[in-house]
Amino acid sequence: IGDDRYWLYSHRIAFAMQSGFWPPEEIDHIDRRGRDDNTNIRAASFSDNACNKGKLKSASGLKWVKKGSGKNWRAAVQKNNKSYEAAGFLTKEAAYEWASGIAKRLHGEFYNPG
């Protein structure tokens, strides 16, 4: 809903109607499907909303995991503009396991394994 000067998105209206207040920053669609605004939304910071993204394009096929030097794998998890990284994993699965554990602690209710 909007014109050339201001846009008001339907999920922000739905959130305000359900909660009784306007969301302070962003709206996160819990199951990442943007069409369902009834029970699928929650207030989120920009960082929290970014935590709930699905698998990103990666050669490893795993969220947070990239090919390192040689035969090694590396992993990186971000939260609030800070990166937590480790390298030297022998398998991409080991890198994912480490990253997933870090992400669970950092991302809390917004954790998404990809």
C-alpha cells in the first residue's frame, strides 16, 4: 500500500493489528514464506531477520561453509556485524557442525539451519 512518497507493507499492518504496536525495526516471516501474515510474523532487528535466511549459495551446499585452502573447509557465522570464523576442517560436515552450534547460540529463536 503506498504512493511515490511512502510505502506501508501489509505484513507491518498485520503485525500492528495483532500486537497493538508498530514493529520497531523489521518484520521476520518465521517460516520464510512472505505471503502468510497471520501467524507467521514477529518483530526482528535487521540482524535477527538476516539469521532466519535459508541456505545461501555455496559450493559446499551447506549454509555457513566454504572451501578453504587445499583440501580443508572453513565456516563463518555472522551476528550484529561480527563474524565468527574457523578453518582447517577436514570435511564440510565437520565445518557445518561447528557453525551450526555457534549459530544456535548466537541466533537464538531466529536460528535457521538452512
